Amino acid sequence: MLKEWYKKHLGLTIDNYGCSFWWKDTSGNDAMTQWSPFDADTKYFEPSQKQFMQNFRVHDLDNLLIKLKAEGVTLVGEPEAYDYGKFAWILDVEGNKIELWEPNDRAFL
């Protein structure tokens, strides 16, 4: 229902995940940011008690995870890889879940 509201009232192009916003990075490469609302009863944000999750695009996720582990950052679950990129999840100091995404933007072109 929320996705349809944004489609109707703000003209967002909606797909199964939400809306993709395309832009160019500082090197002129195509890049994408995703807005993805979830159902009210989703478990995707657990163990956080928040109703949202930040998603950060990162470079070299594997080495970043090594660094974060060494710094004592809490990792949630195991990293996952798909044709459109690699993902991992961490908790910040307030217990907010953060999704780290090393995208493969070519998968969207």
C-alpha cells in the first residue's frame, strides 16, 4: 500500500523492491540507490527493534568485514551474494541494523 501511495502521489516508478534511483558516481559510472519499504510484520530488521534499516553502498565488502570484526563491531548473520551484489549486516552502537551492500550495478543495466 505504501509503495502504491508513492507511485500515485509522487510518481515513483515502483517494482517488487520499491524504487530505484539512478545517478552517476564521481567517476561518471552509473550507480543506483534503492528505496524499499517492508511489511509491518517483517523480521528483516531483527535483531534491531527499529522499523527501518540504513543501507550503505561499500567498496570491497570482504575486507571491510575483516576490519569491522577486528574493531569489535557486531555482525548479524552471514554475508550473502547475489548477481546484483554482496550484502552483510552490522549493528551500530545504538542497536540499529545497517545493511552493507557492495553493488554490481551492471546487473541492473
